[in-house]
Amino acid sequence: MSRILVVDDEQDIVELIRYFLTDGGYSVITAMDSDQALDSVRENRPDLVILDLKIPGVGGKEVCRILKSSNETSSIPIIILTGKFIKPEECAEGLEMGADDYILKPFSGIELVARVRAVLRRISPALAGGKKISSGNIVVDASRYEARVGDRVLSLTPKEFSLLFLLVEKEGHVLSRSALIDQVWGPEYYGTDRTVDVHIAHLRTKLGEQGKRIVTVGGVGYRLEPPSEA
């Protein structure tokens, strides 16, 4: 049974989410502020975090940044929970810090559970065979869930790892944003192409110079260029 950490300072919202998720077959733990959230992640190692942006303490965005910047917790998927009056750019900031999705209040139980299920499907079908593939000095080993550039091990989120695997596997071929969403986020995902763009931007940064090989194909998607012979 997957364990979900719900972080929100509104008790009625917490209990509503607990009801929906428990009914959906998940185990739920809760936290009411930033410190409790960080402590709970370290102590309980949840499979997913539902994180409100407006929690007491350093706030949800900073909690997201802390979790995604640590090698120990960066692989834990995060769904940002936010009010309907939050500006779209604030949601985008959460995605840019590594969050996997966001959901607006008020929400339905069906939508909440569907999003959780979609995010928990974080290993794309392409990774199921446990293959080890490479392109130049980029190596992606699905059996060990490890990606490297030369001798440098990359600290990637699950979505970034899946995206890199697909790009390396299809080196030289254009992968549309819709195809990437289907294979990495799943067909139940309700987000936009912007999510793909944000994750690709983070992936490029983490790859360093090799990130320049991921080229944008205008209006379509992305392609990993073969390594230079030089």
C-alpha cells in the first residue's frame, strides 16, 4: 500500500483528502507546517507528498525546494496543492523546483485520486525492462536507476530520469510533448505542455554541457542530438 504524506494547515482539508485517499486504497500520514513536513519525510519516507503552498513556516515552495535538492528525498514525487486564487506563475514556480503536478482547491475526490495514481506511475513503461543505454558519455542504467555523465552521477527526479531515458533511447528522433506526457506522466495526466518544458529545462541544467544536446523542435517537442565526433 502506497503511503501518502498530506501537508496542509487546514484540518478540514486534511481530513477530506485523508477520506478520499483512504477510500482509494492509500495509507495517509499528515503534517500541519513546514517543520513537521520535513521531519515526516525523513522519518516515514512517503511514496508521495501532497503539499499545500501556504503552510506555516518556510512555506510549501521552500519545502519543495529542500526535498528536491537532497539526494535522499529528490525521488519522492510531490503534488502541489493550492487555492484557486493562486496565480498560474506560482504553480509554475513549484513545477520548476521539481514538483510533479499541482491540483487546485476545491477539488473532487475522483480528480485527486486520479492525479495521485498518475504521478505514482512514475516509472515509464520504457524502463520496465531494466535496460542500460547510452549516448556518448551519457549513460542511463534502468536496472540500477542511475544516470551518469562520464563519472558524474546525476541527481534526477523520477520524471527527469524517465525523460532522459526516452531521449537517449530515441537519440536523433523527435519526441513530441504529447508523447512524452503519455509515456512519463501517463494518459490520465491533466497538466499542460508547460510541465514538460519545465522538466526538460531542469534536465538540461543537470546534464551540464551535455544538456545542450537536447534541442527544441519548434511547435513539436525535443530531440537528443547524437554526440559530436570532435
